[in-house]
Amino acid sequence: MKANRLFPIEKIASTLVLSACVGFIAPTAINANPMAEAAAIIGLPDFTELVEKSGPAVVNIRTTERIQQNQGGGSAEDEQMQEFFRRFFGTPMPIPKQQPTPKGRKAPQQQEEEVSRGVGSGFIISQDGYVLTNAHVVDGASEVYVKLTDKREFKAKVVGADRRTDIAVLKIDGSKLPRVTVGDSDKIKAGEWVIAIGSPFDLDNTVTAGIISAKARDTGDYLPLIQTDVAVNPGNSGGPLINMRGEVIGVNSQIYSRSGGYMGISFAIPIDEAMRVVEQLKSSGKVVRGYLGVERIDVPKDVAEGLGLAKAQGALIQRVMPGSPAEKAGVEVGDVIQKVNGTVIDKAVDLNRVVGDIKPGGKATVTIWRKGGAKDIVITVAEADAEKSPVKTGKQKPEPSANVFGLSITDLTEVQKRDARVSGGVILESAEGGAARAGLQAGDIITRIFNADIKDAKEFAAVMAKVDQKKPVLLLVKRGDVSKFVAVRPTNQ
């Protein structure tokens, strides 16, 4: 029995569609170019002009790495293994740790060898030779080479690279070079056609097409990425994403994959964000970002209700870094940051992006929600990466006091308060029933019930006595260096 084949069925269906469309075309048009006429009727776009316009400015990027080799000391087996690693992995074989040379024997001479490290893509953004690509394309490379479509190859200088946004700027010596037209990524729409040009698997000037699937996917702290269904594979990294007007609106950077290859979802860095990074890299070789010194999460719905917020919006503070601008300004664990300089913080990831754009040393007016009301505080923003070491929590000597939510708590000692950097609260000796189901565990520190701060076990009991024991209770819980709100249901529910 012959196996069923899908291809002939799809081919027949396509032929029928084309035949139906061609039936409405004049005979002269059919004879001229029937496939092009059919495509035009169906409404498929023609990318040829885009490729002709933008293609010459898209480059292939080749990187190399210098490694130390023993001259005359390697065996034939070592050389074969080196060749295997080069051909199948694109990298040299890992060199084992050098053993001491026995007395009386001459140490092998070290020889430096330049080996191929990887390939990627990029595009020229100025006629004097500035090239934009991904930071991961050139990361760790000893030498970078840029090849144009006319086969000219230049040795490139890495002007600067920013790992957080995965953007790098190269410079090649040239003038009147072809360059791309930079578009406006804020104006893109889901569903519009786009193309990618690059060097997948080192195949120069490969063009793939698709549509924008979504405008802003949160896949990182600083960049909302453009999601597309354009085929992007290893080697495409750093290449342009181009709209139907011939404008670059993104830098191809990532794929979603379980196999290492393209699976229908790819991501590009918005060109507006990329060009902001480019300007800083060109001027100083690095990117400077503002920093508050907080850890934050999205506001869960049940937490929003418990705090009296109209909706689950903002950045919920779980930790305030010691000595950070936020701590100095009085930001507390459990605060919800709603605005920064008037800009609404919808999700936690928005906070890093908005603050990151503030120049270090500048003032930021931050609107926070605390204990049922909003208030503004002014924070002097510092430069990012000025984080301190985390605080460790000390051991406890529990004197338990139980309640109907499955919580067994005790007072904190002064040493525990100092080590945990809290002024009050109670420590959890054990969690059962509702507390255990909510994920609480021994050693957790409870510092607040709803909007009421807890100083000690006596105050904890007094506040809990007023809580509706048939509804969830909202606790602010600190574990290690992170605090978060936890909704605990009564044990009997």
C-alpha cells in the first residue's frame, strides 16, 4: 500500500487557485507572465525592488579567534581532533591544561593561530562605514571582518557593544558606501509584510519574508522586541528587518526554538531602540543607564485587590538594594511604583526601560502606592551596575504562636532584624494548611498584613484578630533578600 503524500494535493490546490485567477486575465497578459499576474490578483507582494535597494548595504560578518598552539608538540591524533572541531563546531578543540615539562626536556614552542569563530550579518548605517550588528556576533572575537555584496572585505573595528540590548557598532574604512534607510519602529503594525536579509548558515544575501506577528514582546529588561514569522537561522543575527517602504525597522536578534533552528517565531530589536544605543556607542563606546536599585514584579490581581488598587498595574517592589538611590529616597518593600516623571508604569519591565533612559545624576519624580494611597517621592538616579552584595538572613530561635491560617510565628531577635534589614515583623516557625498551600515555609519573615505594618508577635495577633477569617489574608513576606505579597486562604477552605 502506497503512503499518502501531501505535496501533490497542495500542488493541485495551488494550480486550481491560479487557474481560477488566470481565467480572468486577458490572453496577452497570460502569455507575458502568468505567475506574476496571478500573484498580483491574489495580492501577494513583490519584494524585488526592496532587495535591490537594501541588499547592497547588508553585509556578512566573519569573526576569528587567536589561540595558542604547541609547535611540534602535537600528535597526529591531536591534529585530527582539531580539524574535527573546526569543521563540525566552527571552533577549535578545547586545549587541556598545560602539564609541567619534565626536567631535561625542552618545552614545546607556543605558536599563535587564528581560527574561524563564527559568522553573522549586519548592515551599513552611514556612508563613512559604520555598521550595526548584534553584540553576540562579535562577543569574544579577536578579529572581525566585514564582506560586502560586491565581494570587498574589510577588517572592522568594534566601536562598542552593549550586551543588554544585544547591539554592537563596527567601523570599516570606506567612503560613499551603500547604506540602509532607517525607519520608525513606533509606526509598525501587526500583520504588515516584512523581509529579512542576512547570511543564514553563511549563505550570503539570503532573503526571507513574512509578517509582523506582534509589536512588543517582553523578552528582556530593556527591550520590547518585534515578533515575526520571517525565517531567521544561525547567521541571520544582526541583519535588518525591512518594511515594504524599504526602511529598516528592526535588527534580527533571536529565535524561539526547541531544536536550535527556526521554528516559526523570530524576534527583532526595534530600530528606534537600537539607534539610541548606537549613538551612545559611537560617542563613548558604552551605554550609560539610570538605576534605582530595586527588584520588582508585576502586580498580581489578588494583591492589587488587597492593596486597594483600582487595577493590577505598576511595579511591585520586592527588594530595595542596600545603599541604592531607592533606599536613600525612602522606597519600601511592598510599594507599587505607578509612574516615573509622569510616565505610567504598566508592567514591571517598564520600570527598567523608563529609568534606564534617565541620565545618572538626574532627578526622577516617582509616584508610589503605599498603604492605600498614592504619594510622590524624588529620587536621584545613579548609574546602572552599581549593585551591592545581597544581605543574608540569620538563624532564628522560634517561640511559636499559632493561628487559623496555618501560621506558626514568633518574634524576631535583634540580630535577626539587623541581618534581615527589617525594623519589625515576625518569623515563621512552620507553615501548615492554607499557609503551606500558599508556598510559605519556615524562616519566612512577615512584615505586613494588608496595609498594616507588623512590629512583633503581639501586634501580629491583634491585627489578625480583626481579619475576616473566611477570606484570604494578604501578607508581605520576606524570604532571603526578596519580599513579596502572598495571599493565604484559611486552612478550612
